[in-house]
Amino acid sequence: MKEHLQRMMVSSTGTLRDALMAIERGACEIALIIDKAEVMIGTMTDGDARRALLAGAALESSLAPWYQPKFKFVKQGAGRAEVMDLMKALAISQVPELDDSGHVIALHRLADTIGQAPRPNWAVIMAGGKGTRLRPITEHLPKPMIHVAGRPILERLVLHVVGSGIRHIFLSINYLGHMVEEHFGDGSRFGCKIEYLREDRPLGTGGALSLLPDIPEHPVVVMNGDVVTQADLGAMLRFHDHHNHVATLGVREYAHTVPFGCVEVEGGRLTQLVEKPTLRRLINTGIYVISPEALTTIPKDTEYPITQLFETHLQAGDSIGAFHFEDDWIDVGQPDQLRQARGGN
């Protein structure tokens, strides 16, 4: 990475030829202009260089009048969502990342930020819940549009899904759904195509899937719209395909410390005492992969929880997968969980 950045760097005392050579070497359509201390002080894109030449500058002309000293960057440690925001807001394809001293430590490119090569899979995100446990916050705002660290939860999910390579997303909406549609539009601002599954009445996670316009050719990723997560969706899809499961459930370990001493008793006699034990169980993360054949079994226009889909196929003896996530995950469904997601205690 450092060697690649060095190839794109040009001294501010250099020439247009130097900048063009750096653009060619880096293959990122940009040169990074630095001073003697290698602090970044500007950028020059191939477009800037062409404009300089068309204005009469020679290849040996100084860079000084032509590079852009007012450039956009992100600070060290910026997340993908922040970088994506800056790119889409300014319609730019490259964003440098600088440390506190102004040295370049990375160059984010649009193609890399959007994510992996496009996958043929669809994703469905459930964004229609009323979020009654989070009132009064949700009285005039759908739960998935609640902000966490400066952006709606649902926007974080959409960017994460796009980052996994999925470019076709359906948002299932009901309560205050117009606010979701106004924010996301057709999805072009987020590097994907977004369509809407409009529930006239709550259908449940499974029932909403019956609103899909067609049965897709490939497995569908389904997610609850109130989770904050970095779950590896690509790995889950590979697991699902490799084992040829009809459906796969994302699971995660949940630990709960009982705040009291616990006892075990047999026949009125104490057999064991454990002080404040920690209990560990695998929980449903609200992230699923559903194969096309399973989608065909969902009843139309009927309230149908997705857990019923899993139970039906379990009873039929079909192969159901359980994919273990170790990534960050918070279900923002209650005030305490929301405070945790926002960095509170």
C-alpha cells in the first residue's frame, strides 16, 4: 500500500510531466501533491492536467498554478460509510485518508468503497416496523431511520449490503414508509438499485417476501432493518451455497450474566451454588439467506413470520443452515440497545 501511494506522490516543485507520470504509475487517475515534509498539500487529477495543457501550459510547466490546494480528505480511521458519503455528496471518485500530521496513509477509491464485484443476489431489508418500544422517538420517525453516529440505521445497512457486492435491494416499508422512499429514492446515490415492497398492512418478515415481483434465480439475503452490524454477508452466501441449504439463519453467541447467585436443588437439598454465572446461548441475528425454492412456499398476502418458514422446512426434513457471525452486531430494538449503539452506557 505504501509503495503504491509513493508512486502517486509528486513534489509541489514538480512539473506537469511529473504529475502525468504519477497519474500513469498509480493508475488511479490522480496525483498526490506533497511538500518537502511529505505532507499532502493538494491533488491533480487527469482532468486537471488536461485543462492545464489546453490552456497553453507546457509539459515542463510548474505544477503550482494548476493543482488543487483545496482538496477533500478524511481523517485516519474513517469508516467506509463516511468515505462513501463524501464521494456521493461531491461526485468524486477518490478520497485521500490523512493522519494527524497530514501525511497520506491511504487512498479510497469509489470502486473499492462500493465493494466487491457485483453479486447476482438480491437483498431484502425489513423497514416497516413501528418501533413502539422506542417511543417517543418513533412517533414521527420510522425505527430504521433513527440516527446512529450521524446517519440512519437503514442507510448503514444499505451501504453495508452494497459493500458486500449486492446491487439490487428491496426495502419493505409500511409505517411512515414515505420517509424511507424520500431518503433513498431509486438507490443510485448509494451505488445500487432500490425497489420498494409496500405493505398495506403488516405481513411479518416472511409475508413481506411474498411481495417480491418475481422469484429470483439466486438466494436472497434478508435482514431486519434495525440492526447495526458488520456481518460478513459474502461469507454467509458462500456457506449457504456450499452446503446447498434451503435456508440459512445467521446466529451469534449471546452472553448474559445473572446478577444473583444461582443454586441447584434436588429433593430439597442444595447440590450446587454458582455465584453470578454467565449464561451463553446462540441467538437469531435477524439475518437470513433464503433460496428461491423456499420463497415459493410463502403464502401470498398473509401475515407470516419468517421463523414459520424455517419451522416448515425443518419439519419437512430440508437442509437448514446456521451461519455463526463473530462480527459486530447490535439489535437496536429497545432504548438500552439504542444507547449502546450510539456509544452510551
